[in-house]
Amino acid sequence: MRRKKTLWLICMAGLCLVLYTIVISRMDRIENVIFPGVDGAFVSSDKASLMDLNAAETPEPTPDIWPKIDITMNQYRMVNDDNALSSAFAPEVEKISTTNNMMFDAAALPYLEDLIQALKDADFNVYVAGAYRSYSFQTQLFNGKATQIAMGKYQTTDYMDPRYQEAVKEARTITAFPGCSEHQLGLAVDLMDKPYDKLVYSNMNQDFFTYLDSICADYGFIKRYPTRKLLLTGWDEPWHYRYVGAEAAHFIMENGLCYEEFYAHYDPNFEY
């Protein structure tokens, strides 16, 4: 009888040892899990999951929210130092009715006229400081600026003088090189509330530009060279607006993009 009792005690001790081993091994796998939505709530569990029970089994791909446009259309054309227009490029233009001799792309002109009228309806004066410029006119502007710099710094007008070429390089940071100006497209316009002797944006009527920026996309225009995008566009001209059509304009303005960022989405070879 005593032998049976001893054997039973040995079996029970062995069983307890096995159970103890199992419990210890399970405790090593227990993790503290924070359940979402409950600040500071912890639970010790080896089965807790952060899976969203409401999530679809296979998530739908993120839809392409970018406008479906044909980037090869003229209204989307990129013009800069690396994408110059030829001297022969000349769009069909018509006179802006509120100006004496400023011209704008004929197809886009109605939208510009409506934008100007909207500004006037909001009790703002509107001054068109620049619009279409031909290749030859841009050449005159550029050469004039280069000569001005050469004369002021080096007292020379000799095109062959290396110092004049330095003046040319400096002029390219101030005035667009012929063929590299959006104004030649006929789709760019410089808008202000009045003429300014010096183009210092901070000294201009900020209420005018705040309102203009809030409505320009409705008429297909974007703020083309905002100060905060200088490193991407190469220009700081917050008064310069460009027609790209309402769909693209809304997307660009609402997402805080510059045109280079927008254009790069459609042209994988474009670099800025």
C-alpha cells in the first residue's frame, strides 16, 4: 500500500513539473499590447491583435487623383531655360480689352477678361503689367538688361569682352533669355492693382493678391512663380499668372504645387 502511495506522489510531482514548464514557456511569449483608441490601456496576451476588423480583406488601390489631361497640349507647355521656344513660335493673340496694347492668347483671352472683371466686381483696380511678348521683343529686353549691367559694372558694351559675358550671365537671373519666357506663349500675364516703380511684392496690395489667388483657378489661372517655390521654378514673381485651364489650375492651387511639380507627374523625363 505504501509503495502505491509513493508511486502516486512521484507521478503527481512529475505532472506538476510538466505543467510548470508549460506555464513558464507561455509567459515568455506574452506581450503588452496597446489597444488602439484607448489611451494607456494595456493587456497581457499572447493572442491580442491590432488588426482592423472593419478593414477590407484586400485594400483597394489608392485612386489616381491627378487630372486626366494631355500634357502635350499648348496650354500645358513647359517653357524655361531647358525648354525654350523657337524664334518662330508665335501664338494667335488678341488685345486685352482693358489695356491699350497688351495681347493675350486668343483662345484663353475670354477667361482672362472674366478674371479681370471678377477682380473689378470685388472693388479692386486691375493693372496688366505684362502679357504676350514676341521673341524679338524679349531679345530687346534681355540685351538691354545685359548692356545696363555691363555698363554699370564694367563700363563696356563690347560683346566680345569677357566681362560683358559675365553681365549676360547676371542678366539671365533677372530677365528671361529669349525663347525662355512664358510670355512668348501668350498664356502668361502680370497682374497688379496699380503700377509700381519697384517690383517688391511685400510692398504691393496683399489684399488684392489674396483675393486673386483665391479665385484665379476658377478661370484657369495659377500663381506661376510664388516666392516659396523659388528653388524649384528659378523665379520669384508672385504677380505672374499662367493659364492652364480650370481643371489643372484647381488641382495645382488646392494642393500648393508649383507648375514644375505638376508637370513632372506627366513627363517622367522632366527634371527641375
